[in-house]
Amino acid sequence: MINKRLLVKNLLAHNDENSFYDKKRFIDIGQKEGKAKFLKHVCALANSNPNNNSFIVIGVEDEDNKIVGVDFFDDSKIQNLVNAYLDNPPLISYENIPFPQLSEGKVVGLVTIKSNGKVCVLRKNIWKYYGGSVFFREGSISMPKAYGIELKDINSDVVATIEQHAKNNIELTLDGVIDFINNRHKNLTSNYKVFKEQFVVCWAGNQKITKDKTYYSRVDIELINEQVKLFYSTLDEITIAFNEDSFTITEFVQLGLGKEQKYYPFEKVVLNFNDNGTYFIHSNLIFEPPRYNKKGLHHIFNATNFIVDKLDKKQKLSSQEEEDLKHLPDVYLICFLNDFPEAFVQMEKAKPLLKKYNKEVYQSLKEAFRILRKVKYN
């Protein structure tokens, strides 16, 4: 079982960017350019490593390998993105790796890419890359190549050695459990569960019991053996269920107009643990967005646009507009889910303005983008 934090450290310590490893300060697959560049690197790494894993480490300064971290990225549908744009797509996973020196909510992103042994090809045009393009790695650069080039295995032994040096042990597991419960989450309700005598899942959060059902907020859930953060949110509420073979997380999102807020089931994630030391994660989007009267929604949409325009012009907001600003993420999210496509444009316009003006509303807007991304890729 590989300790992913050790794997990241080994990749950073012993290797410059090369044909099986890339590092990024951040990625932005919400924008067309960022999505295209990400797909290019995935394609190139898959083609350059037909028989072993390749990796992208995210949240690292390029010049000095300083670990600065990125926001927790909860996107179980990233495989769907790769499948939509690449022929012969590799298997891909995105994992959030906690590091003790990073601030709360910050992690290092680890993308693991496993080729299916065939030439990976960009299926259709995106940004400045044309459908039919094939990419390979030349050192630290992803370069286009002529179609029909032969796949060569040159990295399997090196990657196997790196992964072997990142194997977990009982000391690392125990240290991880103690650190999670006694240090990082000493002010929250914390628990752990051992599955199949091998896997340890820890979770912590504020606990609330409603109608004999236990909900958690400010939740952090980690698979300690691999140092992988499975779930993190300061906003949403979840329920947790488990038996001897599985651990289930059901996420709820709070959504509504003004003070009329409700919790909606959003996604169910099940970890199934096997006796042979393997596990699988299955996710199912169960979200049914609320529907509203179009006429009333249009009025609220225009009023919210007016507030964004005032922010853009650096005009002072009234006390009522300041109050309405708190509901901006919900308004735009609900409008988009009720067939107002222009709401997404307004969300993009509001993002840099809110980052400077109101950090709390900015965080809520980022959460709205996360919901839209998962709905879209589903």
C-alpha cells in the first residue's frame, strides 16, 4: 500500500520534471485554456509511459519545489472529462494529499495516470489544439508528435523503485491516526474505523443529531494508510455510514433563495474494501436541483447582476445590497440550474470582484462552481 505523501516527497526530492512526472503550481480545468493544457499533459504522460504510472503533482513552486498547496479539489468525475476529449484515454485519479505545514483546507493534488497501452489521441478541438493531435513527453515538455509513433517502455523500473520507497508501514499509520485525532482535530468529534485489518479511515467534524440521524459539518475524512484526504468542507453537511466492508459518505448541499434554505442530497460516495488489500471508490450524483418560477427568478437574477455591476464600478453598496450579496452564489447557481445559461458568465465576472471584496461570499461562490462542475461532468 503506497503512502501518497511519501510518493509526492520522493517525486519532488529525486526527480526533475521528466517523461513520467510533471509538477504544476495549479490547474484550472474550469477554463478552456486550462482544460486543454491539462488534457495535453495527461495525453503526453500516458503515451510516454505505456506500462507504468505517471504523475502530475499540483501545488508546488516550479523553481524551488516549495510545497505551497492548492484548495481541496473534490472531483470524482475527472475521468469523465478525460474520456470526453481523448481516444484511448488512460485511467486517471485525482487525490488530495494533506501536508502538515499547509494551512487548513490546503492540500497537494496528485494526479495518477495509467495508460491502457494504446496511443492516446486528442479526440476533438479544444483551445489551440486540434482533434487528432498526439502528444509525448520530451524531458519536461509535452510535445506534439506524428500519429503512428511507437510506444516505448523506458520508465517502468524507475517508477517501480519510487513507488517501492513510498510503501506504508505500521509506524506511519499509527502516527497518522494520532496526529489526526489529537492534533489536527482536537476540538472536533473524531472517530476512526479499521477495515479488513489493513485500512484505517479517520473522520472529524461538528456533530448534530436531527430526527435520530447524525449529521457532520466542518468535515474532514482521510484514508490514513495512503495519506489521502477523501472529503473536506467547511460549508456542507454529510452523513456517514459503515459496515465491515464499506464506508459511505452522503453529501448534502444547502441551497435556496434568501432565507428559504433547504438541504438537498448531492452525492453518495462508497468505499468498498477487499480482503486482498485493494479498495474501490464508487460515486453517484443524486442531486435533484430545486425548480423555481422563471418570472420571479428573472427579477432576482437582474437585481443580483446590478450588484455585481456596482462592484465592478467600485460603487458603494447599500445595506440591503450588502445583505443580498451574501446570497449571490445561491442565486446564480439556482438560475443556471433553472436554464439561465448566462448565470455562469455572471459567476465568472463576480469571482475576481468577490475575492477582493468579501472572502466569505467568495468561498461560497467557489463551492457553487464545484457543484456545477460535478453536475456537468456527471
